[in-house]
Amino acid sequence: MTDPTKISPTPTDALEKDFEDRIAERYNRDYHESPIMSYFDSQFVDYVCEHYHRQDRVLDLACGPASLWGMFAAKLEGTDNLEGTDNIVGVDLSPKMIEQAQALYPDGKFKVGSFFDLPFDSGSFDIVIVSSAFHHIHDDLLIKALEEINRVLDEHGVLIGREPLQSKRLSDTDGWLSGALMHFRHMVYRLSHTREYPEPDPGPNHHAFDPEEFLQIIATTFAIKGVSSRNPVSPFIARCKDALVAQLAAFLDLSVGHRGGHELFYTATKNYSTSADVSQCIKYFIDQNTITDEDKVNFVAALDVASKHLEDYLT
């Protein structure tokens, strides 16, 4: 394992390591175990596996306590093309996160490492997964992180990731709609006795992205080949552990075709691209993510039905 005292070249790393160390023991419980959060993870694992080929070497970068590894194993093992988690290596900045990962998967391959100084030779991987981690990095350092990922990717390697968004979401469209969603959240949490809990300060670098700005940053280093908006409603009630609530959350996400999502899924390849490629990708995202007035009317009707159904069920 890499010596954790030698992998913090920037103040960003030091702050992030401290934050992750403090939440490592409860990370999987708080961010991955509820039915809705598990639904988020299963969508992303399916998305990654669409791009996986037999014997691909995979880096799960910022793997945390191996949060996705159980789903990877279930998805990949016992098939004709795929070999479970045998070809996956997990890396995280936090030694405590790696300790948790190694305890869960004693035979797994894990290392302590920084986005800015990955402990691997150039061209070591065919796929690098970055699951909701770039938003932990200061914008000024993001291109540096992308360049390091580019270094460890093979000539035809693929970067696959997801990130939270701060704009272009369903809840940003107008005040009444966002108000309805917030009332829906309060109703669900009250009736299901769901509780929030205090979080340590994540520091100044944590932030969600504007999707177009984020794609432009990725395109400085990679050719973007796919983008997908996900989960416009379910994040509002993600901590609720009731199975029916999770099913209705998924239904509401689908009722608008996942447009206006709180997450962006993307794939990008290690190939040359032009500004025209960037513009086309952004246009595709905007076109696919546009929510019309008719869409809003249909959605609030679905939200109304879901609210009454849940109130009858939970009361």
C-alpha cells in the first residue's frame, strides 16, 4: 500500500483526506444503503458495464469503502464476457476508506492514492471510473486531475463517471414546481420518520456542477462520447428507507424521462476531439434535457397522485 504521508501534494488533498477519514466508517450506511441510493448505484453500475469488455483493466478512482463493488461483483460474475471484480483496482485518498474497503473485500486490490499522483504506470487501465468525486476537487485543479487520469489510461481507454448538478434540474425550472417538490420531500420525511443528521464541514472545494461547464472541462482532455441526465426527483427523498417510497421515486424520475436530473452520467474517450465535438455534445444534452410546459403539467399530475398514495400508505 502507498505510504499515505507521501500522497498529499496539495492543500486540496489534505482537506479532502481529513473529511473522508472522518466519515469512512459510516459512509456506506449513510450514502449507499437506502433503497433510493441503491437504485442510484445500480443505474450507474449498469451504465459502466455497458462499456466493459472481457479482461478490461478497471480503476475505481475515489472508490471510498468499495461502495459499488458488491454490485459490480453481482453484475459481472458468472457471465460469458465478464470476470467479476478480478480486474478492478480501487484507489482512494483516505487510508480509512481503504481500510473499510479491504475489510469488506479482503481479496480486493486497493491502494491509497491521489487524483494528482496515481500510483500506476502510464497506460495501466482500459477504464477509469470516477463516481461522484470530481466535485470534491477545486475547479482550478480539475484539469490536472484529468491529465493524470489520461496518463494511466491505455491508448483507447475510457473515462466513465457521474457527478451531481447544481443547475438545469427539474427543481430549477420555476418556483411553484420546486415548491411542490420540497413539500413532497417534507411530507415523505415526516410520515416515514426519516431523519437527517449533521455532517462535518466538507471544506470549500465541494460543489455541484453546471452541466455545460463541466462537459467543457472534461473536453479539454477527452472526447465526450455520451451524456445522460439522471434522477430529477428521487434525490429529494434519498434518505428514506421505505421500499414503496423508493418505487414511487423511480416512477417519478421516469415520468419525465430523467430529464432535469440531479446527476449527470458521462463517458469520454482518450482520443482527439474538436470544439465542434464539444458543441454537439452540449447541444445534445440541452435538447435531451429540455422540459416543456406540457411535461411539467404531466409531471405535477404524477406528483399529486404519488403524494396522495404515499400519504394513505404511510399514515
